[in-house]
Amino acid sequence: MHKETNIFLGISFLMLGLFIVPFNDAVAKVLSADLNIMEVIWSRFFGHFIFLVPIAFFIKGKDKFINANTNPQILRGLFIFGGTSFFFLSIKYIPLVNALCLLLIAPIIVVLCSSIFLKEKLSFLKVFCVTVGFIGTIFIIQPGLKGFDVNSIYALISGACYACYIMYTRKLNLDSDPIVTLSFTAIPGALIMTLLLPFYWEHVPSLNQMLIIGSFGPIVIAAHFCIIKAYQFAEASVLAPIHYFEIVSNVMISVIYFKDIPSILTSIGIMCIISSGVLISLKGLIYK
């Protein structure tokens, strides 16, 4: 059954989710300084799994989890697993903001592909807003000024995976339970990383690290629940420019925690990104 379109509600849920997501990235970056990156990836997916899936399966029942949507749900889960894994790998070597900006090729892919795969209307305004957001991203990355780090390729691959995850989220949200969809966000990654655990585990986490690892589950569940709800209420191509909002909260964390003060060019880029999101939001509210 198709959900009722409510652009304002979709944008609100997405902005809340994107405000939360960078806290997950910050936790990963902190842990990656001392732990094997594979251990960090396992912690993220297993934390999400253990906090949600057993309870969700008990409440929703087998029929909600195993049905005609199961294979697409698994594929969607594999896309977010790939996107998260490559992103965590990138932030081990390059600054958090740089990695996020490269990941945010995803909205461009979504806008261009949603008309083909989701049969959504491709308008000039959608393309314009994504372009403005991308220009803002270029201001933040400033490619060529300091050279392109080869590890940035991981973030670009992450962006492509995340774009596929977004489109599958919108597609499955038309007739899937959001809690089940949220569960499958964790299931493939948790199973894969747990099966491989004996091959890469190197450390016994300290008490402090265990507390940090424990925060993964609640943060990821809250963020992805908001993102999934957003795509119940608005088209993927409409919400695509809003994903640039994640840079705002990402920069806040970088400044407060990592003491990374944005330059003038970075600040201009952030304003471009905010402008693109505000413009498409206003269009949706006025002409919905």
C-alpha cells in the first residue's frame, strides 16, 4: 500500500536522521584509532542487530520478515553494509568532513537514477538543487589544493552504495513495515562480519571502548529509523538534496570534538549546501 505523500514530514524526518548519523561516524573514527577497522565495522552492525532484530522478530513475526520482499531487503542491507564499510575505511585515513563530502555523490546518483528505477519525475529544480549542493561540496573538499588522497576512493565507492540503499529504501517503503526494513539494515552486515570474526579480531576492548561500542546500536537505530520514515512520505529525488544537510552536523562535531575549524571556502560550501536543501524544501511545501 502506498503511503500518503507529505513532503514536510519527509524532510523533517530526514533532517533529524542526518543530524544523528555523524555521531555514528565520530564514534567509528574514534574507535578506528585503536581498533582494527574490521572490528569497528562489526561493532556497528552487531550493535544494531542485537538491540533491535530479536525484539522486532518477536513482535512482528516470521511472516513480516520472510515474504516476497525478503530478497530486496537483503540486497538493500548489503548496499548499506558496503556503504558503511567503505566509509569507515575512508575516515580511518582522511578527515571526516572530506570523506562525507565524497560520500555525498549519492544524492546526485539518486536524482539521476530515480526517474529510471523509481519512475519519479526529474525536474529542473531537483537537478539545480543537487548541482548547488555538489558545488558546495567541491568548496569543502577543495580538490587539487592539497592533492587527492587515494584513500578517498573508498568514500566514493561508499557514496555509490549509499545511493542504491536510498533508492531501495524508497522502493521497499511503499509496502514494507518500517521496523522490518530497519532490521534488514543490520542483518546482512551483522551476519557477514560475525562469520568472519575469527579471521580479523585482534583486540580485547577496554571498558571505555566497550561503552563507546555500546553506543553504536542506539545511534544507528535512531538515525536509520528516521531516514526510513522520511522515504515513506516523500520521493527519493525530492529528498536527495536534503542529504547535504548531514555536512552541517558533521562540521559541528568536527569543530567541537576534533577541533577542525572550517576555512572560509568550507563555510561558503556549507552555505551552498544549506541553500540547496532550503530551496527544494520550500518548493515542496508551497507546491505540494
